[in-house]
Amino acid sequence: MEDLPATADAAPQALEQARQHHAARAWALAFVAFQTADRACELDADDLQRFATAAYLVGRDDDYLALLERAHHTNLNQGRPLQGVRCAFWLGLRLLFRGEGGRAGGWFARAERLVESEAAACAERGYLLFPAVDQAIRSGELEKAASMAAAMVEMGERFADAELLTCSRFDEGVILLRQGAVARGLARLDEVMLAVTADTLSPIVTGLMYCGVIGACQEVCAASRAREWTYALSDWCGQQPEMMAFTAACLVHRAEVMRLHGAWGEALAEAERASQRDPKRDPRSTAEAYYEMAEIHRLRGDASEAEDAYRDASRYGREPQPGLALLRLAQGRARIAAAAIRRVAGATQAPLARVKVLPAYVEIMIAVGDLAAAHEAADEHERIAPRFSTELVAATAAQARGEIE
């Protein structure tokens, strides 16, 4: 679409078009129309936020951040401090996802200061708990995280804020999974997905929840749920063909589901497409895409291609294990494989993470003749499996036992 002329007469037309495209989720058309209107007139805070959403969803990350910053200041100038807080929160969150912790902290601190200047209780106080909850989960302080998440749920219910409520229940689900209460955690995530599939949330929150829930399901090897929500995410993305923001994560999830079901050619194609997205915007998905590519190449016996892909996964921040150790074993380098898998197993403590390492550990220990270590790992896997009650964990535990026998 060509830009409309940037004149005062064109401004109302472009702005109306932009709003219509935004409502229709035609994100690229909305972005161009907002650009035209922005050159011809001063956009208000609401239109700046719509413009920012379009920028985010077509992959214009720097534009998204700049527009949110403008919306933040415009909200403050218009006497809407709490709307300004929300802009500051989303700025901080996006910067945090990009790995820019210093800038993110600055925006979160600004939002906190603005909230503290408001005497009344408000939903925005709940949003500002998200970074602390995320940090507590990452550091293993799960009781602390659960307490804060419960406070967020209470604020979401009190202020009838559907997005705060959905996101805080997602955090509760993740915390329950990390605590080993897998059935309860998955039930909480199913509740989150009821809100997501009802299509009542903003597109950014919808995409984040899809990706978060699928990732959590994959973390506990709930393969059937991961498959169900991955296909739902694919359908949602397919309804918005101009959207770029969540397609990389969607492709990686699809690749893993396909790989687990033996469709290696299709899985490789999806992972390769995901790896070609902008790594600065989503380095985590880029890293996972390369790891998926490496796993498929390894399973197909393409050692050189697997080696390169594991190296790329590591370059983008993804530990290339246990796949790389299994590649070394397939290459006849059993001692190197054993040293690598012992290192990873020794450094991996959480049961959720260990169930991803133990099958490879058993296979490699058998190969190097350390049956005592293989037995011990298989016993541990069988002890862990009932805590998860997911089919893939039970299957891999049974496979490990069968290999030993």
C-alpha cells in the first residue's frame, strides 16, 4: 500500500482508515495509515497506542518502543497518569524480553513512582508485580512468587481487569508446575486458555499467553495439550497474515510437535522458517529454532548439519544439551558424550528440567558401560514420572527402563 499524501485534508481520512484497519486486525495497513496520519496531525494517546500495537505486530520493535514512549508522555499531558503507567509497564516488559534490563528497570521505576502518587488502589499496582513474580520464579522463590501472584489475581478480580486476571492466573499455573503440582498447574493453564480462545483479550496479551502456555506444557512434557494449543495458535496467527510478532514462536512450537510425531521433514521446514525471523526481536525463539533444527538433523543422521545448528543455538543463548551429547555418542565419541551429559546432569536440579536430561543420560551411560549409573538414573526417572502424570514422561521413563533391561 502506498502512503497517502501527508496533508491536513488527508489526515482525517488516514486516521479513520488506520482505526478501521486496526479494528480489522490488518496490521500492516494500519501501520502505514497511522504513519500517514501522524505526519499530518498530532495523534492522541489512544491512537498512539493503537499505532504502537500495529508496529509491534508487524515486527517494528523500535517503532513500538518509540510510540509507546510518546503515548506515555501524551497520557501524562492529558491528565491520565494511570494510562501512562500502563505504557511504562509495557515498555519495561518489552525491554526486559529484549534483554535490556537497565532500561526496563528505569521504566518500571517510573511506573512505580507514578502509581505511588495515586492514593487510590488500582489495577496498575497489580501489573507492576509481574517483574517481581517473574524474578522470584526464575530464582526458585516459589512461595514468594505464589503470594504475589495471588495478590495480582485479587486485584484483577476487584477491578474486573480481564488481562491482569488472565496473566496472573498464568503465573499461578507456572508456579504450581514448578512446585510439582502438575495436575493443578495444567488445570490453571486450561482456565487461562478459556479466556484466550474467547478472543476477548488484546492481540499482544493473546499472543503472549498462547506462547507462555504452550511453553509451560512442553516444559512438563504435556504433549497432547501442547499439540492442541499449538494448532490453536497457528489458526489464530493464520487469521492475521500480516502479523509477524508471534509467528517465530508459533513455528518453533509447531516444529517440536511435528518432530515428536515423526514428521521430521515438515518439522525441519518450520524450524528453518522460525530461525529466519529477526533474532534481536526474539532471541529465545531463534535459539529454540536452531536447537529444533539440530535435533531433527541428528535424528536423521545428518551430523554436520546438526553440529552447525547446535552451535547456532548456543550462540543465541540456548544450552545445546542433551542433544549435543547424543550427537557425540552417534559420532562414536562416547567419552566426550559421557563427560558432557554428566556435567549437565550434575548442574540440573529441578525435576522439570531433569526429565529432559535423564533419558539421554541413561542411553549414554549404557553405551560407556556404566550400568550402575544408568540404573540409578532410570530409578530416579520412574520416581519423578508419577508427579507429572503426563504421557511423554511416563513413556520416556519406560523406554529408559527397557534399554537397561
